[in-house]
Amino acid sequence: MSLKHLKVVKRMFSTGENTPRVCIVGAGTAGFYAAMHLTKNLANVNVDLLEKLPVPFGLVRYGVAPDHPEVKNVINQFTKVAQHPNVKYYGNVTLGKDVSLTQLRQHYHAVLLAYGADEDRTLGIENEDAKNVIAARNFVGWYNGLPSDKDLKVDLSHSTAAILGQGNVALDVARILLSPIDELRKTDITEYALQTLAESKLKELYLIGRRGPLQVAFTIKELREQLKLKNCLTIWREKDFKGVEEIIPNLGRPRKRLTELMIKSLKENHKINEGDLSQKYFMPIFFRSPNRFLIDEQKQLTGVQLNCNKLMGDKPENQTCVPTEEVEVINCGLAFRSIGYKSIQVDNDLIFTPHGTVANDKGCVSVDNSTDLANLYVAGWLGTGPVGVILHTMGNAFHVAKLICEDLKSSNGLVNKGGFEEIKKALPSNNEIVNWNGWEKINKHEVQQGELKGKPREKLCSVKEMLEIAL
């Protein structure tokens, strides 16, 4: 942290022995890990977690695939954080709608923004608004019960679909689409998603990437799961792997293991068997970029036109993707766009970078081009961009929380701040706040409903229903 920053922090605080109040906006992974660090490293601190939904846990609840329950075990850690006597949870409170950033900065000694990335990136190509072109983020929210996505129309009456993108989210989408329905019934996937998937006519699913096998963004765990799916064969294009096997000895260990797994699967040489009606096919293809969606007179998707690419450069990790004049068409009735998430500017005081993140210096945030960095911070995807897994977000949250601790400790005393008691006075009169006890009521209800169906839980997908049970 710069000397200038420290001087500003000291000016912000005054003499006295008031307990520092910290507000964290967003009760997801970054928010909870930051709260964990603050309560462990400050002897006396009050931490308020504000969340726009009545329920906590963000992408752990709404982004992790239902067949990955082990990843959700982190919720047990977060629950202990929320039950700390100095931590308070306030659900159904939205920054930019119910409360402003200015109000939060006025009533807290430090404000940490950790509300993540709520929108998906778009391709910006022709006919992207066609029927049956779906954002992977919305599809994930749909099968996970995110209230804003529960009414998504997912048409699985077509035999062929395509996923544009080759990250872990793309593989999650593929696995859910291709998994045996009896396996999914054991998870906390929503009941309406189960019904739709059970009636699916999907047989062939393409996974399309603009670069080559050596640049895929998915990890070995996700690929291994996909390759082991019952009644699903993986078909690779041999030409996409020209020269790849010779490069393997020079690769770093994670990339080497991943590439070896792809080569092993390639050599199994599966082919489409038209006579086997129970078989499904997963077909990754490389060196292709979508340039437009093809539609019929009703604006219904009929296919994706792709530019064929080639890689330029010597070292695989530094190669760039260059389009050629060759094009290819994949005929399909359904397409998923899976090219990443982005954050949204919920308050006009926030300055966003061209990359869709809050402008910050290692977690410290400036407002309205001010040089005053005091008491405003950012953590998680909102500050770093949507990269990495939970461990990556944890490390970032701990780093920013450490900055907050240092700033609070470096002060000569704190002026009195009202915290949520003052924020509550300015909230709309009809705002129904859900505390941790309210979440526990929702949690209990969901688990009980799940037990009736042999599932870990049956999520409530309506904010109205959540509030009725919580309050």
C-alpha cells in the first residue's frame, strides 16, 4: 500500500475506541472468506454481510454443478463464519437499488465490494438474439434454481446442439445435458430441470473452441468426468491433434496430463453408430470461431457458421489465433454461449475498467476519479475478473481482507459509525430483510422437501416463497 493511501486512511479515522464496522456487499465465496479473515485477525470488529437475494452463498449455491456436491462443502465453513457473534447477515438488500455506495461509506469504516459477476459476455455476432441461443450462465442458473433464471425456456427437442466455449462451465453444461437422468435425480438439481432433461431428444453435442487442444481452458477433472459418462461416447477430430503428441514432453505438468488424457481418448477412436438409439455423442472441435448464427423465417436457430482458424507463433503457450478464409457450418437447433462472465455497475459512483471489473489497485478502490482510496475495497471476480476456482478467490479475498485489517489497525482511533442500524433507517419501507435465522428456516424447508424426493434438497426458486418462509 502506498504512503499516500496510508495518510488518507489516517485522516479518515479520528480518536476514540469505537469498534470498527465493516460492510461486505455480496455473501458469496469472496465475501465469506473476507469475513473469515477479518474476524480471525481483528480482536474486535463488526462485520455485516449484505446480499441482494434472501439466501447466501452466491455461485457456490447457484454456479456449482449439482453433481459436484463435494465442492459445496465449503458452505459448512461459511456457516461457521455467519454464526460468529460479530458477524451479521442481511439478505434481500441490493446495492444500487435499496442502498447507495455513498450511504455505505458514510456509515461504515470500511466497505468491501464482493458481489461477483452476474452477467455473461456476448459474442457480438449476427442473430445472437435468435430463439434457442442461450447463455451458459442462464442455463446454469436454470438448473440450479436461481430465481432470475427459473423461467428460462430450454428447448431440448432437437437432436443436435453446440456449446461455444471450452472452459469448465462449458463442460458443466455438456455433462448436465448428456448425463443419465437417474444419476441427476440424486442431486439437488431443480425438479423442473429434471423433467425437461428427462424428455430431451439431444443426441449430439459439439464443444467448439477457437484455439487448439493445447489451449483448452477446462481442467482434467472435468474432462475425466465427461469421458466416463454412461451411454456417451466422445468423438475427436484427428486433424485437430496434428503434431500435438510430439509436443507433450515439453509441456508443464497440468497441461501435460490433460493433453495426454485427450490423446488417450482420441486413440480409442469412437464412431457414430446410427443404429444405437440410446447412445449420445460428445464432439469437441477446435480452431473454430462463430461468426454468425443461422436462422429460419421464425428466427429459430438452424445452425452456427464458423470461421476456421490457425495458430501463429512458435511456443504453444504464446500462439495467437488467426482466422482463415475457410468457413464451416454446424447444423443444430440449440446453442449455448459459454465465453465468460462479467460484472455489472450497480452504483454510478463505481469506475469500471474496459475488462468489466471495478478499477482498483490490488484491492483498493477509487471513486469518481478521486485519489481518496480510503475505506473502499473490492475482492473476488468483481475485482479480478471471472478467473480461477474457489481457492483462487479465497486467496484474493484473504489478501484484500489483510489490507483492510492493516488500514484499521494503522488508525489512531475510529470515529463513531452507525453501521446497518443507520442503513436500515434509509431502506424502503417495504424492504423485507432476511437475517441468518431466516436463511436457516429456508435451509430447513429445502432439506425437508428434498428428503421427500430422495435428494439433498429441493431449492426454493421464488424470492416471494423464500421471504414467506424466512419471515
